Amino acid sequence: AEQANPIGKVLQMMSDLQAKILKEGEGAQKVYSEFAEWCEEQSKQLSFEIKTGKSEVADLKATIDQETATIGSLEARLEELASSVATDEADLKAATHIREKETIEFAAAEKELSETIDMLQRAIRIIEREMSSGASMLQLQRAGGLVQALTVLVEASKISSADAGQITALLQNSARGEDMDVGAPAGAVYESHSGNIVQTLTDLLEEAEDQLSAARNKETKDLHAFELLKQSLEDELKYANKEVDEAKSGIAAAGEKKSKAEGELGITSKGLSEDIKALGDLHHECMTKAEDFEAETKSRGE
């Protein structure tokens, strides 16, 4: 019995050691289980963040592409508008220049025709008055031609030499159109113009009045046409310039959105890279711990 005691002690020691190893194994198992649970939770969290990050990166890249396309489209439209505005401005300038020239030409023609009408009206009044006088009528009847008839009136200080010259020029112009001989005797010339000089001058007066009326009508129509064209071009310029402002505002807004998205993309991409690295590190750490636990467990079993 005394010899059995040492063996009993050894057996007791072995039993105690086994119990200790089993207890340590239970503790290690608990620690590992908690660690494995932590690994799983961290893996899920990082995987979710990575998925979310990739989605955000895709959305941000789509936003950048969209705003880039918007900027390109608006810049192309600005070029078209710039060309349109330049054309309209050039057309308006050219039309205004033509209108100014037409106005000057009309004013000159109106002045000349008005003066001619005044001159003819004076001449008709004077000749009618002089022809009612026997002596004056006789002198006019004896004139060898229309120029001489006018010369008689000039010499008698009845009309000015300038008026006589203008009347002669008017008659010559009229004669060219009617194949008439201005140098013919006064009576013949008068007969070709409804029988007398008054009728001839009256015809010239009516012609001048018709020309003045036609010139004024043409000026009215030309002015109206110019005002319509001017209004149309000014409206086009107004709307084009408004669209230019809108396009510039659109470019600025798109540029701001693009810049903001690019900044967020940089931050999100950096965060995504860190999450991917963290997941890789986590996987390595958890695998290492698992291998160590497996080796320890095997060692305790031996």
C-alpha cells in the first residue's frame, strides 16, 4: 500500500493535468469562437462598405460623364449662337447702312422734286399772267423756239434764268422720250404739248408731282420693310443673347457639379481602396488565427 501511494500521486497529477488541459482548451475555444464571430461581423461590414463604395463610385463617374457631356453640348451651342449673333449683327449693320443711304437719297430727290414743282408752279402762274397781256403774248408768239420764248420771259425779268434753264432741261428730257424737236418754233412745240406752253408746263408739273408721290410711297414702303427687318433681327439677337446667358449659366452649373463629383470621387475611391485593403488584412489575420488555433487544439489532443 505504501508502494502504491507514489503511483497514486502520479496518476492524480496526470488527472489534474488532463483536467487543466481540458479547461484551457475550453477557454481557448471560447476565445476563438468570439474571435471567429468578430471576423465574420467585420467581414460583413467591410463587404457592405465595399459594395456601397463601388456603387457610389459608379454613380459619381456617371455624374461626371453626364456633366462633361452637358458642358460639351452647351459649348457647341455657344459656338452656334456666337455665329448666329455675329450674322444678325452684320445683317442689321448692313441694313441700317442701306437705310441711311436710301434716306439721304430720298431726301435729296424729295428736295429736288419739291423745288422743281415750286418752280413750275411759279412759271405757270407768271406765264398765264403774261400771256393775258397782248404785248407779252405777241412777243411769245414771235419767238423762234421754246428756248427763245423762255429767253423773252427772262429778259423781261418775269422768270429767273435759273428757272428757265431748269424748265429747258425738263423739256429736253421729256422731248427725248417723245421724239420731239425742242428747237422747233414755239407754236409747234406748244401744239405737241396740248396746244400751249402752259399745258406743256402743266404736264411737266404733273410728271414731277407723280415722281414725288412715287418717291414718297417708295420711301414709306422701304422704311416699313426696314423697320420690320430691324425688329426681326433685334428680336433674334435678344433671344440669342438670352440663350447665350442661359448656356453660360448651364456650363457654370455643370462645371460646379462635375468638380464636386470629382472631389467626392477622390474621397470615395480612397475609402474604397482602404476598405478593400482592410478586408484583405482581416482575411489574412483571421486565417492565421484559425491555423494557430487548429495547431494548438491538435497539440492538446496529443
